[in-house]
Amino acid sequence: MFTSQTSSFQDSIDVEERDDFDSEEIAGYSQKTQLNCYYTIYLYQGTSLTLIDSSLPSEAEPELRTYISRRLSKGALLGGMGNIATVELSIPEEAVGCYCCLLEQERSPEQPDADGNGYVICFMGGSEKGLNLYPLQLDKYVQGLHSSLQTPELQNLETEVRPYLSRWYEESVMHIYRVVQLVQSNISFLLHAALSHTHVDVINSDERTKADVSRFIKAASLQGLSQQDATTASLCKAISEDTLSDLVIDCSTGPPTLSNTVSNRFCDDWIQAFLNAAERCNPFLLRQILENFKLKAIQDMNSLKRFVRQAEMSHYALFRCCQFLQGCGNGDVLLQNARAEHSDLPEACSIITVLEEFLREQSQAQA
């Protein structure tokens, strides 16, 4: 009965075997080598671009400038919003993913015609497909440079701007990789915490590790992606706080010690996919796997909602509901979300109570 469900789930996990990632993302990651990444920043005034700083080879920078000028002339760069494309430059990779963003200067009474002037910031590395997995992270990182660009004549270029631009790949792209490297096969506990709205407390670590884990949990959660509204998400969190203790990651030991761990078969099934991508040092593939994980969780959540609605009118649908929960391996999380979402529907809540009891009996029988 659940052949198609199993096949779809396996397809989600097996993204690393697909041709679209084999050619662009995995090639070049078979060995543990650092990806070549570059940055460039231009002053943009009127219609002219003036180079401020770049890590590109000298022969490649004019090619990038020509490309950016064409984009600006077509109005393809909007203030504060990044644009991602493939550019061909005189670099070892030849074709590379390029993120470009125009940071407009704030207009002042002394310069009322300064609209459109500002700085153009470019980040290059990996492929267009890879960078398109991180648009919000790159936008946010560029915005973090805004205050540093207010210094007259960029006197802080060497002390602030250049070091910040040089870290774009480490800070915007590599955080998921660092978390998987940190916890290894324990990644399933973080995945479950993200789905179940469980708070994760990182102790005895530096601020970067705490930020990395926080960003991973946010990236793995479904808030804002599924049909949950803010009230439902709050109720899910309240249920989690009542039933689950905080997941604690103690970094005083190597490897870190995790306590109050909870997982399920659904999360466990994704462990190897994450470890394989981390072994290849491929942050783009890791991000894609994480997106597939979330997509599968959302699909299962929507399936359960449909079954619950049908079960209100049909005992056979209730039976199918039980079979689905038994097969998906994520029943605890799905029912937690379903209970929160149907909290004002008595009949649905009654169905969910029956399903929760079914899962408890199944768990006890297996134990």
C-alpha cells in the first residue's frame, strides 16, 4: 500500500545521486579541498563603476566589471536585493556562480540626486544552483556591511571591510556543514528538535558554534513554510515545552555530549545522507538535503491532515491513518503539529487522541 510513499522518501534522500547535482555540485568535492571563492566591491556613481577591492585575479576583474555594468544598464540590480547568475571569468573554474547586490547610499539633503549611487558587492564561488540555495543568507550578510561603508573614503577597508568580505563563504554558506561535522550521526537529534519545536541549548562553546546551531535549527524547522500560522506554531512550542526537555549540546568534550535526546525513524533515516555530503565537504548538497528533509516532512504533514479529515466520517480512513503513521516514522511530530493545528476542532482532536494512543501501543509492543 505504501510503495509510492517509500519510493518518494528514498528519492528525497538520494538527491546526491541525481544528475543535476553530479555535474555542478559534487564534481570537485570528491576530495576534501577548499572551494575557491572570491569577492569584489565597486563604488557605483551615476553610470560608472570604480573598483575598491577584489580577490579576483587581475585579468578576471575587468570581465566581472563588464558583466556588472551590463546588469546595471538593464536595471537588473535592485537596491538591497541580491541577484544570482553564472559568469564566465578568467579563473580556474571558468564558469562560477555569482551573487551581486547593490547597496544604495542613503540620500541626504546635500545630495538629493544620489538615488542609485552606492556600492556593488559581488560574491563568487560554486555554481549558480548552489548559491541559489542561500539567497537570504547572502542578502543578510551584505546588509551587515552597510554600517562599515559609511566611513569617508573607506578608511576602514583593511581593518573592517576586506576581512568581512573575505569571510562571506564561511559565514553565509558553511554553517550547516560545521554543525554536521560537530555532531556527526547525532544530527538526527537536531532534526527532531527542529521539527518538534524543542529548544536547543549549546553550552561550553564559542559564540560561533552557538550561532551555527541556532541557524541550523531555524533552517530545519517548518515554521513559515508549512500552512502553520503563528498561533499554531506557538501551540506546538507549548506542547513541546510540556512534554520534552531542552536538547543540550555540551561542547566541553570532544566530540560534544548530547543529553535529553529524542529522535524517530524518520529523522534517523536522513543521517547517512548528511554524513555523506559532509564527507565530500559539500555545503550546497547539504543545504539541498536539508530542504528535501523539510519538504518530505511537510508532505507527510499534509497527508495526515487529509487522513484526519476523512477519519471523521470513515472508520476505514482512521485505519489508513494508523497505517500511515506506522509507516512514515514521524508520527510523534506529525501528531504534535496536528493537535496544535486542530486545537479548536473537537472531532479532529478526538481522532488525534485515538491516533496517539495507537502510537503508544505500537511503541510499547516494540519495546
